[in-house]
Amino acid sequence: MHSSTERAVERVIDTMFENLSEQLTVDDMARAAMFSKFHFTRVFQRVTGISPGRFLSAIRLQEAKRLLITTRLNVADISLRVGYNSVGTFSTRFTRSVGLSPTNYRRMGGFAPRIPTQNRGASQNRIGGTVYGPPEGGPDGLIFMGLFPHRIPEGAPLRCTILREPGDYVFDSVPDGTWYVLCHSVGGEPLGLQQENVTVATVGPITVRGRSSVSAHVHLKAACKLDPPVLLALLDSRKAALERLVSQA
């Protein structure tokens, strides 16, 4: 059962979804939570792992993904529906977060041909562990795992891999810094638009430096309203990607 604090944060998230085209302020959100502005920001960050502003931006882009796939609205109209007055700003943020421009995302049917990784200097740091499926059973899709600088799967990961099923993973040559292991798996129709079809996991922050070797086990769970949405476009040709992974093993 959710605590009263979690229910308050859920009320705010509901308010965000109901007002995506509006310019919601922190004051508006704090009133929905029935907290003071200062207390609300701290509570929201503690419950979701990110700030209210970043969460709102993420669900705006999530809704844009849905509209691009399920409607014929043009990009300018979609940008207005999700709270952007400038289509240029919307397109830039969408491309940076999702990995494809809005037009290409629609043309590709919500898939990405590949997930590019950041070209950062290598080191002898290593992060690895085991991925465990959710208590109700393992995900029925491939599991995407990425190493990110923030607690939200957007933009190019530092390192990434794909698993056929829960099991061991490793990220080698991780640069010095603080990172999050984020993973998701989509069951059913692989559009990645509905939280009920997604299992997710977050581990971090993980700090590595010098020649660190860190064990970070991952427990997948069904995504809920309190989880930031997955913004990265799903990989296209997932079976082909899996075949390549197996051939390299």
C-alpha cells in the first residue's frame, strides 16, 4: 500500500498528465500535493528520484511519443499539446532525449535502428552483476540495459547491452564518475508507450574511480506511475540485435 507521501506525489503526477499543455509551476504542483513549495520539491525528488520539472518534461515527451505513433497530428500541433510554444525547442529536446527526431520517430514506427553510446575515454573501472526478473515472472521481451549519468533513460547511454532474459551483465572500461544502471523490458506490443507493458529497474548512484570493480545487482519490477518514463526509442530489429549478441558470446 502506498504511503500518504506517495499518494500525494501521485496526485501531482495526475495533475501533470491532465495539464500537459499548460505552463505548470512548482507552486501549482505543491498545491496539488497539499505541501509547502519547499517540502514538496524535496518529497517529490525522494519518491521519484528526479525533480518535479524533469519529471514533467519526461512525461511531456512520453505523450509526444504516443501522439506521434497513434495520431496524424503534425509536429507543431503535438508540440503545443505537450506544453511547448516553440516547435524548434520541442524538436531539439525530443531528439536529444529519444535519440530520433519527431519526424524520424514517426517514420520508424517508434523504433530506433541502433542505440548510440557516448564516446568517452576508457578506464579500468568495471560495473557488473545479475539482473533478476520481477516477482510475478520474467519479462517476455529483450532487456535493454544502459549506463547513464542521470536517473532517467534518455539520451545516449555511456555503455549499453541487451539481454535475452534475466542473468549476468557487465560494463567494462567505465570512465571515472557517478553513474546509474537503468534497464527496461517491454512486453506485448513493443511500442513502449504504456507503463503497464514495461518492467524497469534503477541502480545508483554508482561512483567508480581508478580501478573500481562494483557489483550492482538489478531487480526488474513492473513500472508504476512513480517511475520516470522510458524516453529512449526502442531498438528496431530486436531479434537481429539478439542474434548479433549471441554470435559475439
